Amino acid sequence: MGFFGKLFEKKVCSVCDGEIGLLGNRKLEDGNLCKECAKKLSRWFDDRRHSTVEQIKAQLEYREANKEKVAAFCVTRSFGESTKVLLDEDAGLFMVTAESSPQRLAEENPDVLAFSDVTGCDLDIDENREELKIDGKDGQKVSYNPPRYRYDYDFYVKIYVRNPFFDDMRLKLNRNPVCIEHQQSKMLLGAQRFSPERDMEYRQYKQMGEELQNCLMNARQEQREEAAAAAAPKAAVTCPYCGATSIPDANGCCEYCGGAVN
């Protein structure tokens, strides 16, 4: 079969067994994937071509179970603008999404992760500097005297996670770049150097990123400490009410008389 014969050959999705239309095939390591199934994969997943059919099926099962977590998610805190990190602090969960309404959230099905899944969090501030110029006498652009510059800043947070299908989630906190213009001083000695920290908007986004970092890392540590404490073997104590040697229950009460021993 020649090239065009293979191009127009009917293909079947190895996951749902549906027929794949022209140009709708997504290659897997050992099979084919239709675009409808591909849309259901996590937005953070980027290794499709090296995934097997069984690995894709496992991820789609995980994504289906994730829908219930999205439906039960209760937002208590939010970071970001166009794309947001939403926290459900009572349940110890978070998600990253560009949607806000329940209907759109259900359609997107953003991955819901536990704070304990976080392995790290970085704040990256991207800077772009451009010299501002004016029209000279000959029509060419010339520098101001002294030179003037425009600085554009974007604030990114990268969350590293422990998940079988992806390792990190990167989002931009600001919707539009933070723009700062600066004129270089003619006085080289004793001149105050340019610092974006003097700009209020810059400080607000930086503070937002640092607050999100601290929030996720502290919540992760608390969850892990609670899990370690719950898994630790419980020591027997003498109940001050009935005198029995008892191992406290989950509420810290005597297993015999129900009195508080912790």
C-alpha cells in the first residue's frame, strides 16, 4: 500500500474502538487514539506518543474518577487571574484551571490533587527589556538622552507534583505583562539603580506568587505530618477514669469507658 493508501486507510481507536476520521489519528506507542479520547486526557500530560494503549486506558479511568472530585470541590481560596490555582483547604485539595463556573469546570475536568502530592513550587519572574527610541532628523530611530527603557514582567508558578501521568503544572499569575518605564540617570556616581520592586503592581504579583508557594508547601507539610502521626503505632496508657490500660481510639478516648485520655 502506497503513501496515499495508508493516509486514507480507515483506522480504529485502540481505546474506544471508534472509527478515526481523516487527520484525526493520535499515534500511541502500540496503537491509535481518536481525538475525542485525546481530549479527555490531562492538560498537563505531554508524553502521548511514548504511551501504550494500556497506559492511556489507565489515565482515562483516572480522569473519569476525577469528575467526582471536581463536583465535590469547594473553593476556599484562589490565586491568579486568567489561570487560577483554586484551593479546597478543608479537604486538603487544589486544582489549576482557567474556568470558574460549575458547568465549565465539569467540562474541563481539571486534575484535583492533594496538598500532599506537591513535591515543590517555584516562582519564576520573566523579564523582557526594550530600549525606547524616538525619530531622529534623518527619520532613523535614535536613543533618548539619557536612554529610556521599558521592562515587561510575567509571573509564573511551577508546581511539581507526584502523579502517575505528569510531573509539573506551570501557570502564569498575571493576565497582562507588568510594564515599567525607566530613564537611565546621567549621574553615574551615586545614581539609584533601577529596581522593579519599587512598582506596586510588580510587588503585588510577586507577593501573590510567594504566598501561593508558602501556602502549598506548608499545607503539604501539615498533611504529611498528620499522615505520619496516624500511621505511627499507638502506645497504651492508663485511663484516669476507669484505671484500665487502654489504647486510645481515633478521638483519644478510652476503649473501655469512653473517657478522654489524651
